[in-house]
Amino acid sequence: MIRAEGLGKRYRVGRGGRQYTALRDVMTEGTRRLAGRILGRGPARGAEADDAFWALRGVDFAIRRGEVVGLVGRNGAGKSTLLKVLSRITEPTEGRVTIKGRVASLLEVGTGFHPELTGRENIFLNGAILGMSRSEIRRKFDEIVAFAETERFLDLPVKRYSSGMYVRLAFAVAAHLEAEILIVDEVLAVGDAEFQARCLGKLGQVAGDGRTVLFVSHNLAAVERLCSAALLLDRGRVVAQGTAGAIARRYLDEAVVSSGRGAARRIDHTGEALRIDRVDLLVNGSEARHAVAGDACEIAIAYSCLAAGGLRRPPSFTLEVHLNGQKVALLWSEYRQDRPTLPDSGTVRCLIPRWPFRDGVVRLDVAAHVGTGLQDRFTEILTFQSLDGPYYGSGPMNDPDRSLVFLDHDWA
């Protein structure tokens, strides 16, 4: 059982490091406080408010034993912070959490792994950190190794493992721990499709055993398939609770239709030579808030050069297309042999002659590169509705299983 009551987590922002106070400041501060008390003035609170950021605030929910609950929300909604509080990695600033049962959590790639130790040694180390006894680890060892498919690499230091191998081994240990509660973050996105399918199957098996699972994913199809209930988190607050299907639909319905959002106002620019200023959806040559299957679409990316001497190499751009929470396409300006040579500043257009995606909410992630260096990247920079249409010119689709895309093809 997991219960959160009035849960809040506050961070300090804008302070680059530890600050030290001079002796004169201590003496003058004491004088100011004394004068304030004599004059009836309260302590100044502006500075505290200015640098306080609440990642979670007023969070209340209860998860019963044996429930499988999904946690969904946009990037920055507070999902990972909530999981860290529930896993007791960080303490809440206010409120309280009540957890009954042993908790196994998989939050970040390589958590609990020592890079210099071998895979075999790290199984025992990670298992001990997660609360497994040595005899329990021995009983589960072969099962863990078989699930992770790391037999050949067991005696190599894990610093030589790929991120995918890290995740396979870490998930195998966490999932095979006989814990009453399993908490899994979006780390499964690192694995390949086959491993993700096996992970979801294992989580389903864990749930079938009557254990509690809290599952975070942007893959809404996986949330609906695996979870019986879900929580929707937005800006650090739980804004909705209900069945997984209902919460997934609400999340998609409330996705911000943000065609033309000004990226220059965003604060997560990463590069120093180039920045993305704006991203727009154009349908049949005009700005639009939705795309219908078969429409001629463009994704227009306006960008600016920040380097005083100009760019050393022409820029390139990538677009990741997500439909209803699933990544369905990666578009890169360098894929084409006849790719254009782009200027240092301007607008690049990704041309899609016939919009191929089915009904749902589309989310675009965009990145800009100069050579091999990442200059700018935004997740969820553009969100809009995709609508079914007569893509083949033959009327509505008869497709009860709801495929994701239309594919140009011929029969002969």
C-alpha cells in the first residue's frame, strides 16, 4: 500500500554553489532582526520565495495492494521527483508518505552499479542495495542472468557495458526481487523493442502475482495495456485519477495544441553556436492546428546563428514524431542524398507530401546539430491533432485494430 498526503518537494534554484557568510554579515543581520522585532516588522521573505521551485505540491493519492498504476504527464511534470520521494532517495519538504511493503525501484540507468565491478559482482551488489539477502540472490541468479541475456559478459566490468546492457541487467535484478512494491521509471525506453516487450510481460507477471506496480511511461499504449488505474501529473500536482484508459484519453485531449509556439522563450537551449527560434505546422501552405491523413504538410523550423564568426559547418536538424505517446518516426535532414546546404540562419522546412499518420495526438521533438555537436534540443516543442482521412481516396478505413500509419503501396 502507498499513500501520499499533502506531499511537496521544494528545490532551491539560482544558487550555483554553497554560499558563505562573512562575520560582519552575521553581526549586522542580528542587529536588523532585533530592530525588526522592536518595530514590529516580520522577517523579509522575498528572497526565499524568489529562488524556491516546487517540483511537487499538494500531492494526495492512495494505491492499494495489488494495483498496477500508471503515472503519466508531460516532461517536467514531477514524475521522476515523485518516484524518488516514494523510493526514499530524497525526502519530501512537506507532507508524508506511508508505504507498507518492501520496495524495489528502477529509476535511472546503472543505479546501484559500480563501474569497476563485473556484471556478476554487480548483481550481488545491486540486489543487496534493493534489499535481497545473499541466499535469495543465489536462488534467483540464473533466472536474472537468463532474463538479462548477459551470460557472455558476466565477468566484464560493467563500465564496458552499453546503456542497453545496463538496463537489461538492472531491470532483471529489480523485477526478480520478491518485493511487494515495484517502481519503474521510463528507463525501459533505452532497451530495444524485443526487450521492452519482455519487460512489459514481466511487469504483467509481477502484477498477476498480486504485487503493487507503479509504472511511469510516455508510451500510453503500454500504460493502458499494463495498468488498471493511472494518475495524471501536471506542474507538480495530481490533476486527475481514474482508469488507465480514461487518464490516457484525458492526457491526450489536454495536450497543448501549440502550433507556432515561440521556442526563443524556452530556457532549455543547450548549444552556443545555434538556437531554434520557432517551429510551425503548415498544411497545404498555411499554418494549421491539425493535420488530416493525406494532407501536404510542412514542419518549418526557424533558427538563428549565435556564433560571432558564423558556423564552421552547415547545420542539420532532426525531428522525432510521437503518435499517442509512441515514437513512430525519426526524420533527419542528412538522410537525403540531395539534401540542401543550409545557411547559418534562416528557416528549414521538412516536407511531407502526404501526411501518413492515423487519428491521435502528435508530439514533435526537434534538435539542431552543427557537425557532430548538439546545439539545441526541445521535447514536445509542437503538439497537434492528427485526424483520419481518405488517404487512399477510397473512403473510411475498415481497421478495427487501429494501425498507426498509412503506407503508400500498390498491388500487382
